[in-house]
Amino acid sequence: MSAIDELQHRALRFLTAGSVDDGKSTLIGRLLFDSRAILADQLDALEKRAAGSAIDLSLLTDGLEAEREQGITIDVAYRYFATRQRKFVIADAPGHEQYTRNMVTAAAGSDAAVVLVDITKLDWKTRPVKLLPQTRRHSLLAQLLRVPSIVFAINKLDAVDAEAEVAYDAVRGALETFAGQAGIAVAGIVPVSALRGDNVTVRSGVWTWYRGETLLELLQRLPACDERHDGDLLIPVQYVAKQGEQGTGHQPRTIWGRIAHGKVQVGDSVQVFPSGQTAVVAELRRAGAVVDTCEAGQSAGLVLDRQLDVSRGDWIASAKPLRTTQRFAATLAWLDTEPAQIGRKYWVRHGNRWVQARITAIDSRRDIHTLEDQDAHELAVNEIGRVQIETQAPLPVEPYADNRVGGALIVVDPTTNRTSGALLVAA
């Protein structure tokens, strides 16, 4: 089966995002409950805890003791469910600003983002409606991280049942205006009640004015992510395995990695970065089988026709001049409490390779309220800016708009070992 065929059958990976207490965990709990993806013992535990009152569906994702005690989401919780049409992998991302780094982690591998908007937190009777900062921030981060489909779910409309249509129209207009200004392509805006179940998996019997898709119907038709299949080969090496051939003493090495873009087949000439050594692909392995070709998005094992010094952190590329650089511009989403500073050294990870780097300049900072770029000399926690980066060694970076693997880097503070930011290489 080709990568294109696999893509059409692949599970949709989506995250729920938005401000704190917007109902993200409850929405996921509703999807799991209505799709019958809850085990009997889990349901029994929830019913006992409820003691005759309504079941708290948010407890299905808030697994940490601190989350249950405080009634908040701290870490990303992953859950799985399926319908007759499709399988889903859900990431419940925290809404608190201090846990924005966890939301970025979830968004980086997602096919879609469901950004919840709590109608009870907005003054929807005043025009224009002012959106919450975290709603705007999470939407912008999802866009920057190239999440293909962004859906807005206007939640808790059951709290204003009598005026639900007017409230929905007002907030939908604000979301469409914000998305237009930010250049966000919106896949849909759905009125929901995660608590009551309206328009989540079944159409609301109360809001007859809404004739669009339910949230689940929308999710079932959204496309999964795919990387570029044409062009040159690029694979970040994740693991090198040895397997002896019985009776020969020969140990062919299999180089494993997920193809970032392009494709590879037996007989292709490839090179190793950073050594520059070349070899020919003698054998390809995938999912325990020997195959003739592998494409972008697939994990492949390459056996070369000769022994080369290859290890985790290297890159496998087409045997032609590879574009590398030590200086590039990037969008930086800063996630650390210590501000990003010009001249300070950090560790950056590109693929599976670690190198030292420093910020040589901060060109601008994005104001999430006005969406304008402003002059800045440092970036504080949760701020987004345009920066110039210099690395200690050359890297085969690419524009993030062209490839999410070759164009993304993680920034780590060498003193605290905290993940400090996410770099998205500019075109």
C-alpha cells in the first residue's frame, strides 16, 4: 500500500485547544461516551463518583491526581476512539498559559485543532465581541505549526438557550474577523454543548436554527496531514540496528527513520549528513517486511551496500549537493519563564541532531491582540516573534512552510534543560 493510500485510511489526529475551563476535557469525554469508547469499569467508577448526579465526563482525560484535585488539565492526555467511518487520536491540551508548551507539543503532530470558545466568558451582546487572549494565542500557534484544519467550537450555548442563535452569530462573526486578519483558514464553526451533547455527535433537538454539520461529522471528513512526496529524499536518522546473518558473521546495519519528504527505492544513491559519504540502497525494510520503495510519511529501514559511520542525529539525503546553513531567520514561539535573549547560547534539536545555537537578533514580536509586529529586544513567555539564528554547525534546514520536519527546531535551555521554545524556519 502506498503512502497516499495509507493517508486516506489514516486515523485523524486532532487536539482540543482554547482557554482554561472552556470545556475541552468535557468535550472529549462526550465524544468517548457517545461513541461507546469507555470501558465498563471506567463507567462504573464515574457513576460511583457522581453519586446519583450527572457524570463528570472531564475525568476521562484528567488522569493526574493534581488535575482531578484542581479541576484543570496540566499535561496532554491522549485518547482513542473510532466510528464506522474513521479512527481518531485525540490530544487534550491544557488551557493555562503556563502550560502552553504542552499545547505546542500536541499541535506539532496534529491533523486538526478544535479550538473551544466558552460563550459564558464573552460579552457577546457588545460589538465587536472581544475574544479571550488564549483563544487567539492557541489559534495562532496552531496556524504557525501548520495544523491543516482549524475548527472553532462555540461551547456552553446551553447556558443561554433562549438567545443561543444570537450569541452564536455574534461570536462567529468575531471569529471570522479574527481568522481573516490572521490568515487562518477555518474548516468550520460549530455551536455545541459538551455537557448536554448538542451538536457534538448528534444534532441538537433544541437549536433547530443550526443546519450545519455536527462536530463529529466535520471531523470525519477532514484530511490527514501529508508531507511532500516529490523532490529530494530527506530522512532524520532515529536508530541504527544490527542483525547478524546466520553462519556468515556479517552484520548488515539497518538505518531507521521516518521519511520527511521525497521517496527512496532499492538502487538509489544516497548520502549521509554531516559526513558527506555516499552509498547505494541495497535493501529496504518497512514494518517487518522487505519492500522495493518507501515514501514520505513512512518509517523506513535502509540497508546500504557498504558500511558507513551513521548514527542517531545524522540525516540521509539524495546523493546530490545538500543545502545547509548556519544562519537563518525563523518564527520563535517562546515557552520559558526566562525570556529569550539576544546572544545567549541554547541547545537546538533539528530532527534528532543536537547543536549549540544563539539568537543573533530579534526582529519583531507579534501582538496577539492587534496581530501587528512590534519592535522587541527579548521575547517573554508565550510570546511569538521573528528572530535570526546562528548555529555552531551547519544544518539542512528548510522553510517550515515546505516541510514540518526539516523546518522545525526545539530550543532547550542548557542550564535548566527546560524546553524553552519552538523554532519554525522562515522561507
